[in-house]
Amino acid sequence: MLKKYLSILSLMFIFILSGCNNAPITAESTGVWNHFFIYPFSQLIQLVAAIFNDNYGLAIIFLTIIIRFLIMPLTLKQTKNQEKMKKIQPEIKLLRDKYSGKDRETQLKLQNELMTVYKKYEVNPISMGCLPLLIQMPILFAFYYAIIKTKEIALHNFLWFNLGSADPLHLLPILAALTTFVQFKLSTSEVTEANPQMKMMGYVMPVIILASAWKLSAVLPLYWIVGNVFLTIQNVVLQKIKRKTASNSF
């Protein structure tokens, strides 16, 4: 689990750093990534902004929420599988203890037994792993890059700040860090309690976000805040549904 979060975090900042010096996106931009992913999102941002009377701040907020809603089924499916996996952990542990040998034959028997258990409880191990992330990440990164590379965004103001400049009051970086912390705690509460390294990451990530957002264009922490708030609300709702379901089962 820690390795997965580290990989995701590393990828995020690799993309951020590599994207900072990229030229503005246009119809003439070359490359599959630019032409088929970033440019359509850039056009969508400008279209929605025009609907909101050239308010690019509202356009970013609106599209962030819509995109999160669209990928939410993947998140819900992954969460559902994770809950099922928790219930079958005792059986899995027994199987791993039974087939603890490292030889090929023993490991093959273990895999067959595990697949039988997964089928019995209707658990899809693929839906718990990288597949949902592999589907979500291109969408999220394309939208992120579109925000960075759409030059029109930097020409507009929203609330008290210019979208293309750092927040002069530094409220957005602070809010981005706080919402990152809250969202992380809610989504990984059970894991962090059992893993000190994950608990430490819950404190390190907001610091990294704060430092990154301090001098970045204000539109980026705005995007992070909206995404974090959406995920926080989603986690709260899911936890309430989970508690209600658990209470009704007794």
C-alpha cells in the first residue's frame, strides 16, 4: 500500500515538474498526448468559461466536479472490492500459511485456491489494483495539463486573485494543504492506524502541496482544493452508508 501511494505521488510531481515549461496548447500542438487529450480539455475549459461569461475560475470548479462525478463509479467499485477483501482476509491468511512454500508448484496451488475464494465472494482483484488508477490518471492528468497550458486562463481573475499568478494572500496554498490532509485521513484512516509510514505520509503530503502551491499559479491550488473537497464529501457519504448498512445487518 505504501509503495502504491509513493508511486502515485512520485508520478504526480514528475508530471507537474515536466509540465511547468510546456508551451501553450493550440490546435497546432504536436503529439498524441497534446492533440487527443490535452487540447480537447483545453477547448472544453474555454467553452465552459464562455458559458459562465468568461469566468475561468467557475469553469475550473465546474469541470473538476463533473470529472470527479464521471470517474466516481470506478472509485466506488474499487471501494466495494476493498470492503469485500477485508472480510475474506482471514481465509486468505490461512491459505498463505498453508501454502507458504516458495516453489512453483506450491505457489500455483496458492493462486488457484485464492482465485476460488475470490470467485466465491465475488471479489475482483484487478479492480482493487492498478486498473482503476490506469483509467483515471490519463483523464486527471490531461485536465491538469490543460489547465497549465491554456494561456487564456492566466488572463483572468477570480475572487481576490489572478488565475495565472500566485495567490497574494497565500490562502489557496494553505487550503490546498489542509484539504489534502483531511482527504488523506478520511480515505486511509484504517491503514494509517496500522502503518506508521502511511501515517507519516499523511503529514508529508500536505507539506509538499503547501510548498508547491506557494509560488504556483493560483488556478492549480484552486483545482486541488475543489478535488479534495469533492473526495472528502464522497468519503464521508460512503462511510455513513457503510455504517448504516452495518447497523441494518444486525
